[in-house]
Amino acid sequence: MPRPTLFARVGSTPESACVWVGERLETSEALGSSFLEAADALGELWLASHASSDRDRLAIPIVQTYRHAIELLLKAACEKAAELVGFSRYLGYGEDVRPADLQDRLGQTHSIARLVELLSTLTGGIDSGGSGELPPETKDALKYLHDQDERGLAFRYASRKVGKGESAHWAPVRPTLMVMDLENAITELHGAAQMIEGGLMTYLHEYESFLQERLSEHEAAQVDNEQYDENWRYQ
């Protein structure tokens, strides 16, 4: 049975117009890396548009795309760290600090601060001597981003709900004009995202390889012990 084509046009579709989506291309890590690449492309477009009179319009989309990349990469790091906690415990390392509702926590929050806190807890459960901690400067950049956008709405929509009960109402996110150092924002947000993707995720994958080696040694030792037991029985 042929696979359906998303956004298929009427008539034949040229092969050069099509791409693959789904499955392994849409894990948290893969999507986070893709959104980071998209954010960098938008940033480069803005940096090249110094002569344009309407270059301000790209500011919020750029920050939001970086923010979404960071959120996805933090969730990917939490998923991988939780997986490694289980792997470590099987081999007798570390401490099981995985919350029972991990998937709900990851699926229901857009809070950068909550994700950083959860990630710190999970990496602390790996017997790694603190090597999985984000650098202080990255944490500072993520804290600043969280303070500007606690619920993932401030760079996504034009308005947000303020107040409670009968006094609740919708108001512009930024009701007055403000100056943003977008060049520095691009530098800071790219750096934070890159530290998660190229630093922390790389470390977690390398630690996974270390655990795989320990598992192979463990299994080989078990085979040797079983062979020794068999030989002993027949002496």
C-alpha cells in the first residue's frame, strides 16, 4: 500500500519537491537540532539585512525558534538521561532518581526552568561525578530566557491572559515598544542551544557507549563463570 503524501498537489509531484518526515526524524533530539538549524538560518538572514527598513519584524520569530529548539533539546536530554539512569542502575551504578510521571512532566510543560531542574536531577542519578551538569553561563542564559517567557507564550503569540477571575483579561505581551539587542540574543541563544546539543547530548551518548562496554564485559564474565561451573562439575 503506497504511503500518503502530506500536502500533495493535484497531479504528479516531482521527486525533487518531496522530503521524508516522521519516525526517527521527529524525535525530540532530531527536531531540536532541526529547529536550531532553522533559527540559525533566520538569524543569518536578519544579520544580512542591515539595509532593510523592516528588519525588526524577524526579531520575535527568531527568538521563538531558538526557544523552541532549546525546549526540545532539553526534553531530549531529559529522555536520554532517564534512559541512562535505568541502564546505570542495571549495572549497579548511580541512583534511580526518575520520577514516575516523567513522560507527563515532559509532555505538559513548556517551562525552561522546570526542564533544567528535571535535567539536573536526572543527570545527578548517573554515576558521572557531575560531568553531566550544564555550565554556569549556559544556566544563566536559560534562566534569563525563562524569566522572559515562563510559559512558552511570550514569543509565540501577540497577547496573553493576565489576572484571575472576573478581572482576567487579554493584553498585549509587550504593550509598548522596547529595544532588543537581537544580535546578542542570537549569540546567547545559539550558544545555549549548542551547549545542550553539542555538549551535553554528546556527553550522554558517550556515557551510553561506556555503559555498553561495561555491559559487554559483564555478559562476557557471566559466560566465563558458566563455563567454569560446567568444567568443575565434570572434574
